[in-house]
Amino acid sequence: MQRGNSLIVSLDVGTYKTAVIVAEATPEGVEVSGIGTALSQGLRKGQIINVEATVQAIRKAVEEAQMGASCEIHNVCVGLTGEHVAGVASQGVVVVKDREVSRSDVERVIEVARAIALPAGYEILHVLPQEFLVDGQDRGKDPIGSSGLRLEANVYVIVASSNGIQAVGKCVERAGLHVRSLYFTALAAAEAVLTPEEKELGVALLDVGGGTTGMVAFHHGAVQYTAVLPLGGYHITNDLAAGLRIPIAEAEKMKQRHGCALGDLLTPGEMVEMPRVGGRDPVPVPRRRLSEIIEPRAEEIFTLVKNHLGEADVLGRLGSGIVMTGGSAIMEGMPELAERVFRVPVRRGAPRHIGGLVDAVNSPMYATGVGLILHELQHTRTNGVPRARDVHGWQRVRERMVEWIREFF
């Protein structure tokens, strides 16, 4: 990459859109200097089903970002999502060697905590410390320097399918790039839009994308739960296409221009132009008709999320409510409908602490891309923070698996 090593590039390969963001670190945060986007053609529900189509979308987005930032892109921080991404809580216990907790003690207890039985074909993506206890006393996230004999760690382990990880790596490499880090997309989006206060009081981040809805819940500043549902904005588009009897492409345009997830917000008698197949002239249709199709599907998505959060026993700990990101979160009425379903405050989340092309990326649809950059920047500034999984050459993945996992800490 030209212009030194100060540039960080993110790659968000979504079901509907592939986005590349080029940014540079500043004292205030990051300055965005280039953006590239392309329609995704090779994914379904977050899973890559057509490698060549995905590679072409990545190349197109990269070329556009390179032109805007006047640089060459070789390394990217990549987001990973899909129903195969899951999380589980784990614990570890070790004896403190010198009766004062050191960094090596912390590394040892995390190593013990991450030693969980994985399903066949799965790998660890992240190990996120939740809290440490010294002789049974809570020491928060930094127990180093505490006196005691017994160190315990509660962690949250995020795992992903090996096939899913390899598919992403294969597409990135075939596009002529190297994966700098791999990160769960909902966790990346949280990095970009949530405040420390929200994480402390309790908050759930919903990343409502085209084919999936990712979620991550925080409490006391730590991740408590993650999941990915195979439902998203594409399913709303598909319902519109079937209900209005129009092509998928036209249904997507109708959703983006006139869609509303809550009919109560609409003005009575409001009409919009609906295209028709076969070159026929558009016809007027009540905007409420679109909402009657959109609202049930959006409500279904939110209800499923609510059930997941309830079963994980985190729904009652969302003191700061819910923050929504992703392209589907932009649609009118989404926060209001979510508030009805969850009965907690809901807001849209746009990236914070950014400069440069602010107007271009100040949207929920770019939360993941900006979050990937912020995460990578945080790692470069603070060694020892659990980081995303490094991928230096996909052909060496299996040989260096153990080394990679240790490098996170």
C-alpha cells in the first residue's frame, strides 16, 4: 500500500452490498479518504455461494476506493457474518505464581478459558474477557497488580465455521488482496456506534443487513451474547416483489424510496408510483400498501431477536436500549416498530469519531466498515487487547492456527 503504513482499509462483504473504506489514523479518530461500493451477487444469507461473482464485486469496490483515496490497496480488514457465527461463555482458573497477578497470569487464565470443545468444522474467532476475579473478588477487566492466590476469568468465545472463514479468505486472495484481520461484523459495528456508557448500562446492537441480522449484547462494558439470524432486508424486498408482482430489482428500489416499517407513521392517502413488467406504464399505489407488506416481516425479525435475547437472559439488562445499524435500519419506521416490539428505547447508529468523507460514511450502512478500521486502530495502539484473527496468507492457515490464536492476546 502506498503512502506508508498509516492507512487502514476495511472490506465489508454483505449480501446486498460490498463496501471498501480507506482511512488514516488521526488524534481525534480516523479520517476517511476513499470509499468504494459494488452490488454483491454471490452471497445468500451472509454465505458465499458464488466465488467468482464475489471476487468481481470486491475488485470493483477496491478499484473505486483506490481512485478516491489515490492509493494502492493490498491489505484489508474483513468482516465475517452468517448463521454459522456463534458464541459461548467459558471460564478459566489458575494459581497466581508470585501472589501478585502479572500479565503472564492473565495470559495463562485466558488460555485455560479458551480451551473449549468445538463442534466439528469450527474455529475460534474471538476470545473476549468479561471479568476477572482474584480470590473470588471482582477485579473488573484489569486484574494486573492485584494480590491473591487464585485468578479466575470469565470470557465470551466467538466461533465460526472453518468453511465460512476459508470462503472469505479465498475470495479476498483471488481479488489480489491479503487479509489483515478477520472480525465479526456485528462486533465491528458496535465499535463504531456504541458509547462506553451504553455498553456499561447494557445495550444490544442489531446489525440488520440484507441477508442476516447480527446481534451483540453488552453489559458492564463486556460482551454477554452474540447471534446471527438468517433474516434481513432481502426478505422484505422479496415479500414486496411477491405482494406487488414486480421484479426484485424494482421492489428494492420501492423499498428504499418509499418503504416504511410502521404504517401508523404514514399520511393518509399518500400515493407512490409503482413500476410494472413488460414495459407498461407505472401505476399509482397507496404507500400504505407497501407498509402492509413490510411491517409484518420487520416485526418478525424483531420478535425473533427479542426471543433470542430473552432466552440468553440479557433482555432485562438493556438499560440503554437498542441501537440499530445496517442498510435496512435506514428505512423509515424501523426504530419506532422496534420500540413497540422490545419496549425499550431504540435509535439508529451511525459511525462516530470520523473525519474526511463524513457525509459519505455517516450512515448505519457503513457502521461495520468504520468499525473494522477502529478495531484495527485500537489494536495497533494498545498491545495485549484481544484482537481479531490475523490471516497472513490463506495457504498457511492450518499450519499457523495455534500461533494465530495466541497472538490475539
